[in-house]
Amino acid sequence: MRRYAAVWMVVGVAAWAGPASAGDWPGFRGPGARGVSDQTGLALTWSDTENLAWKTPLPGPGSSSPIVFGDRVYVTCYSGYGLDPNEPGEMSGLRRHLVCVRAADGELLWDAVVPAVLPEEPYRGMLREHGYASQTPATDGERIYVFFGKTGVLALDPNGRQLWQTSVGTGTDQKRWGAATSLALHDNLVFVNAWDESKALYALDARTGREVWRKDTSETGLSFSTPVVAEQADGCTELVVSVPSVVWGLDPQTGQQLWSARTGIDDDMIPSPVVHDGVAYIHGGGPRHHGSLAVRLGGRGDVTDTHVVWSGKNVASPPSPVIVDGLMYWVDAYGQACCVETATGALRYREKLPVVERFAVYASAVAAEGRIYVVTRKGGTFVLPARPELQILAHNHFASDPGDFNASPAISNQRLFLRSNRFLYGIKKVP
């Protein structure tokens, strides 16, 4: 492990995040990393002139999703390089940002700026699609944690002051897609999928950034999947990790492998596992080798023959699916809306939404109040009912914003929070 003492600065007004609330959205896909909220009073429709509470300019683009804790919204961005496909500029200018705004009115409270550890991946190929701030931050209320690939993992306090910075490698995969996995937290540990940087999974001490354990792998291919902490009804906790060809259940305290299941998906793993009622749902793969399966938690050793509930070819990618009332929903990169039964994997529908862009969807859907919210990159946000027949309840656009919308929404305190490459949005709660 290497630790960097990078130069950084905070611009803006310092603020304390305050106590946690039941409506917090503290990391990628919210509580339990399931993309599901119990909040009510969310807007069904919005636009530049309808149900928009505020709109805050961002210091640069990014594909990471916003998180919410108390009355603060946090989101990452980048600046200084890779802003124009035709004139990317000099890599030496690359900066990352962690931005904090007030949830009530969108006021910028502070902007913590972190210079990049160089060299980074050049701005070309797939990096043009998602940029240099693709990893969603996470918070436990005491610290905000961010992952910036070769620049490492950082922790900041609620006033934007950097507490520690730890390298998890500076390597690269042959595809040179850049880093994209988000962080997971549990019991004073920060879990980092650094397959691209060092072909390893790390657990860092949340208070100091020091390495607690590391799991190396010889698995081939790429894993952009964010680990998921699965807290079971019997009190046991497992860290569920998807990599090409296999899914692992690890002891989060030690990194010891508790169980594994062969998936047959020997290609890129991008969607994160979704854990619901003691079952992990796994998706992944590319055009030629892809699939999905359901695995019961709690096994030991190779559980392929004993704990795999079903497997199939219906696959969510790159978005991760969301589960509501025994049905699993997603919209894939090509704009196909899908619904399958969680008990059997049987397909209930697969229908194309009215989007035409290549790579139309990057964001993972979120669910609340019996609705599924699906953000497309350039085609607006679709609101679908959580039932086994496709219907479009609403189709919402910000006509004034031509930027990409690559991020999953956050839900907190009866509000939706969206981000584009240009702006962070707060959507009003409704009566």
C-alpha cells in the first residue's frame, strides 16, 4: 500500500452534515445498495418549469451518482482535462472534485479539489463516454469517502477537509476503460474493487485509510461491479463480489472466502449484485457471453450445485437491476425495458423505450411508491409502474440541459436528486 500526501484545497463555505435521518441515501444505490426507497411524496413529472426546486452548476462533468446525508448532497466531478473530445487539453491539468451542496436549496457549500496522480488513462475510446469521475462516493456521516482510480481512495470530513489518501494501485487493463467501481462501507471498513488498478479487492480502515486486508485474483477480464454488503436475518454478514466467471461471498472483516458460485459469465462484470431476502442476483457479460443467476447466501465452499436458484440469459448491463414485490426491473444500454420474476428468472416483458442513442442508458433504475425511475443519457427520465406490464407513466426532460445524464438518481426527504455533466438538480416534493 502506498499513501499520497497530495495537494488539495477546499473552496466555499464549511458546513456540518448534521445527524443521520431515515431518508439518507449514503452510497451507490442507496440503503443496502438496492436502489429502493420507502420515501413518499415524490414528483411524477418535472421539467425546467415544473417541480424543479433548484439547479446548481457543477465545476465539471462526471458519471458518478449523488449521495445524500442529512441536509447535504455530495457528488464528484472532474475538470482541467478531457472536457472536449476534439481538444482534450493537457493531462497535467486533470483535477477531481467532491462537491457539497445544501439539499434544501442547492447552495454550493464547498468544493474539495484533488489533483490527479499521473499518468492517467488518456481521454479516448470508452473514457470519452464516462470520464474521470465515475465512482459514486459513500458516507457514514463522520467522513465522506471517494475513489478516483489511480489517484486512490480519499476520506474527507463534513467540512471538506482531507483526512487521508491511500493508493490502491496505478495499473491498467488492456482495454484502458478507466476506473468506475464505487465504494461500499461496513463496520469501519471501506471496500474498494480495484481490479483495474491492481487486480485486487481491498478493505481499508475507515478512520486511517490503512489496508486491513487485500484479496488478489488471477481472474481474467474486467470487473466494474461494486461489492455489496449483505446483512442477513440471522445476523451474519457477507460481502458479495462479482468478477468474471464467478461470484464470491467473503467475510467482510477478514476477506476470507466463505463461498463461491460459478456463473459462466466470462466477460466484463459491470452491474452490481442485488441482494434481496437472502438471495444475490448477478448480471454481467458482453454481447457474446452474458447471463444472470440467483444464488442463495449462507453457503460454504463451492455452492454452484447447491445454492444457485436459477440461471438465464436475460441480463442487465451496464445498469444494475431493482427489485420490487418479487419482480426485477432494469433498462439496458440499448433502451430495452425488462421485467423478470425473482423466483424463477422468467421474463415478463422486454420492450424498447423510445430512445435512439447508442449507449442510451448508463444509470441504474431506482424505485419508490410503486414506480421505477429510469434516467437515460440524452432521452430524459422515464417513470414506469412497478408491475409486470410496461407502461410509461411520465417522460421528463430538462430542455435547457443538453449534457449527458449518466448517473442514477438519489432519493431523500421526499425529493429526487439528479445530475448531468453540467448540473445537479433537486426535484420538489409534492403534496
